[in-house]
Amino acid sequence: MTEKVALDDVLSCTNSTITLLNYTIQQANNKNFRDTIVQARNTLENLQWQIYLINKEKGYYIPAAPAGQADIDEVKNSIK
């Protein structure tokens, strides 16, 4: 297993867990439990960001180019 594959796997698992935690937060009926899950989600989102930065730094991930103003305006206009 290469480093890239390992990082992809960790990122994929982290993303799935964040999705599960978001669902749990939405369904939580106990404030203390909900707050605990929110903290866990926030921690994982920070880990997700760190993994992203590592992938980007090593050249394993190349982000898409930023959208131009014309594209942004087109999307804004389409949802009005």
C-alpha cells in the first residue's frame, strides 16, 4: 500500500464518519450527547483538513481552479 492510497483511505473513512456524526447530531434528543457528538465531528473536520493539506503538499491532490466571476454570477442568477 502506497502512502497516497493510505491517505486516501483515511480521508474516505474520515468523510464517512463525519457524515454519520452529522446524521447523529440531527437526530440527537439529549443536549449533552449532542454536544459530545458535535465536538467529535469538529475534531474529525480538523483532521480532514490536515489530511487535505498533506495530500495537497505532496502533490497527491490538485484542487480545481477557482471559479471565474462570470461563472459565479451565472450560478447566482440561476438560483434567484
